[in-house]
Amino acid sequence: MNKFKYIIMLLIFLAMPFNTFAVGNLTEDEISLIAVVTMAESNDEPELGRRLVIDTILNRCDSDKFPNTISEVIYQKGQFACISDGRVKGFSPTDEIKNLIKEEIENRKNTEVVFFRTKRYSKWGTALFKVGRHFFSKIK
């Protein structure tokens, strides 16, 4: 590849928006995994709360502080209570939540959230805001 083409490709890459995922780049299994985790963690939350849980997973994949695949982020030890306590097994992905995931992949509501929990903000992050019963934080 000549130098000119390489520079053009690099400039195009650098101009890409933060959310590097494209719906076509995630498998149906990955979307379903995000869906059941989101449902287990935030099924009784408002839509914004569910979107922010989705964003947490996607933002972690984009961060160099976390694993970079959906599966590794979700199954990282101690990160999602619904995985640890088995709640996730009680959910099946719905079209509604899959559509929210696809919308967030294309246009995230928040590119900073990487932690959420109930009762208080995470000690590992910097507090951002509370939505429903979840406290959302970003990397310190």
C-alpha cells in the first residue's frame, strides 16, 4: 500500500466516532448476551437505566481498562451480579431490548459509564449520576 493510501485510511479511522461497534460486527449471540444481562440487571428500571446498562458493557469493551469482547466483559469475575447469582438464567432476550442494544451501538446515550451498582456509587469510579435504583460512575 502506498504512503498516501495509508495516510488516508489512518485519517478515516481517527475520524470515526467513539462507538466503534457496528451492529453487523456483533453476533446475534453477543447481542443476546447483552440483552439477558441488561434485563437481569435493569428489568424494572426506566428505559434510560436499561440503555445505561447497555452503555456500560459497550464502554467497557472500548476501554483499555477492561477486556475487549462482550463475553469477556460480561463474564469477568465479580463484575455483574446477575452472572454471579444466576439471575441471568431466568431471562430470554426480547426484541424490545435487542432493539435498544442496536440503537445504543449506533448512537450511545453515554460514552463514560463503566460502573453501576445499587445503594451507592462504585468505589472504583468517579460518580456521575443516579437513574432509577442504579448509581453510575466513570473511570477515575
